[in-house]
Amino acid sequence: MNTKRVSLILIVLFSCFQQLLAESKDSVLFKVNYFTSSTLFAKNTFWTEEMILEVGEKKTSFYSKWRKMRKERMDSLKSIGITDSWEIVGKTSNLPRNYFNYEIYENIPEKGLRTVYCKHFNTIYYEEESEAPEWSILEKDSVILDYNCKMAKGTFRGHTWTVWFSEEIPLASGPWKLKGLPGLILSAYDDNGLCSFEAIELSNGNGESLYTRTDKVIKGTRKLEAELRDLMYSDNDAYMKRMGFPGGARVVGKDGRMEKISPQKPVMMED
């Protein structure tokens, strides 16, 4: 077992002990960077992105590294007096764009609840019970980032997920809404081939605070979010009006004419 690997395991075990001594504090104990591949539509373009899972003493955060970078740049520009939206766009155009539409916060606002932020023209969020998939651990093993892993399959709201988790990192967490195994999930993919997560980096938290969103957004429900996503790709005018833009929306082609948006059924990772 290499020194780096031993160090990470000791950090996790020590951090779990610290949790018993610091109930009022919530800082990052462990951090995982995932390479994420997902698609908006079946048999369509796949987008790649880097997501981060932060495991705290009582809560977890799963968010886009790229979205956070963009937000920090925009906040920095505004802090020095740059408020023109086009100038801000220009000064952030060299940053990678995020395409994964969800951020997941476990045990927020309280233990047993999950808060989900959903990317729309006006971002919405909803709260739900913090359910976990129903897992079956299989007699298969692998090695990911030098950690011994076991395979598990789980069903969750109409989808089947295959994951690899490591009991050498005793955290019952993972990407997206995947959790509840006796070790950290380092790899996961939807059996329909719609989405995958692959751990590319592991680190300790170095004492920083757990990342959470503070911007004001619209409170909704999971059902509403699904309805909006359906509407977005079936009737863009109706979607934009629902988002508070009375004139709806049109897409202008290179010839200056309005293009017709072909309705498509969006992919969702839960039904």
C-alpha cells in the first residue's frame, strides 16, 4: 500500500472520529473529483464535465467545478465595479461551461433531507427525503486509483446503476444521489448508458468549509422540475413564458430567419 493511499485512509478514519467531537462544525473531510459524461437526449451528444463531491461531518455537496469557477470569476468582476453583463460574459468566456444540470446537497436543510438545485433560465430548487438506491453487492472486484473496489447494482426511480465502491474509504457517499454503501463510490454508470461518473482525484478537505449555494432561486418540486425539462424541449415558447419571459423565445439562424426547434424528449436520471 503506497504512502499516499495510507495517508488518505488515515485522514478518513481520523475525520470520522473528529465528527464525534465537533458536532457544531461542518467542514470538508474528504473531496472527490469526478469526470462526468452525460447526455440531454437519448442517442445524442454527450457532454463532459468535472464535478466535485465534498463530504462533510454532517452534510455532503455535489456540484460542478466549472460552474463554481465561473461564479467566482463573475463575483470577482462585480466586486471591482464591473457590472455590464456583456463585459462580464467576455471576461468569463475562456472558462469551461457546465452542462450537468443538477447540484445535490445531502442533509440540507436538515438531517434526512436532500436539496437539489436544477439549472434553468431561472434556477429552481426542491427538497426531498434523502432516499438511497436499493443495492445488491456482487462478487466482483477491481482497483480504482489504487483502492480495492467491489461492484454493486442498485435501482433508483426507474433506473439501474452499476457502481464500484471501496471499503478502504469508509464513507457511505457518492456522486449524484448515489449513496448508502459501506464505502465511497468511485465509479458509477447508468445501465441505459445515459450518464457516468469516474473518480479522477481524491484529497482531504484541508479544513475548508463545505460548499453550499447561497444565491436566491425559485423553490419548486421534483415533479415541477421534470415538467419544466419536458416543456423546454417540446415547446420552447411555453417554457420561456413559464420562466417569466412573456415574449417567449426564438432561435435565429445564420440567415437571420427564425428556426423551428424540433421537440425532443429529454433524458432524466430518475423517472
